[in-house]
Amino acid sequence: MMHRPETILPTSRRMPQPNPASTGRRLKRNVRIGDRRTTIVLEAYVWDSIDSMLQREAVSLDEFCNRVEDARQQSSMASSARLVVLIYFRLLGQINSPPFVDDDLDRLQQEGRLRAPAPADPPIPLLPLALRRFAQDEAHVA
């Protein structure tokens, strides 16, 4: 009986590494809140969302964290940041999705005579609105 040597897969056939954002892996970032330096641990996809929001709003991470710190009462900093980001993107979605349907516009679009514009960045900063809504929710819980 002949013994077969082990087959080694070529490097091109190795299993691809998962995207860190899809694994739920938690990442740490150092921030300055007031006069103290602290570390916040969040999932990679939450950090991606925060980065996107901060870029849209032209706000630094430290400034964002200080605003969240001022608004929060009961929740941890990490939970508060998650909630503010969720509220922010819900507001953004509402702005880019009108709550009405016009039959004439639908017909023109189906006929190819009308194309919807690409969603635009918000005309006003949404972060203050998201923080205000978060603070109101926090006050109701307290």
C-alpha cells in the first residue's frame, strides 16, 4: 500500500480573512473627555459609522465624545456613543427619504423621464439633533 503525501493548498486558495467589521470584533480608541484621557471600546462597524458621521459633520472624535458625555446621564459612554450614532443615521435616512409619494413623479420616473437625485449630505448639521434626541431619551429613563 502506497502512502500519499499530504497535499498543501497553494497560497491563492487559502481561506479569505473575514472583514473585521463583520466579525463583531471590538476595537479600542483613546479619547480625551474634559481633562482626562480614556479608552472607549466599540465594535469595528460602530467605529466605521462614527468615522463616517464625524467626516460628514466635520467634528473631531474628542469633540464628539465630549458632546456625548455632556448629554448622557445613565448609560455608559460606549452605549451612549452607539445610540447617538443610531439616532444620527436614522435622522439622515429620514431626510433622504421623503415621507410622501406623488403618482405623477412615479410615472415620470418609470418612463425614464425623471431621475432621482443622489442623496445629498444634510443641509444642516444633524449631530446636534441626534444628541438632543439622545439626551431626551436619557432623561425619560432617569
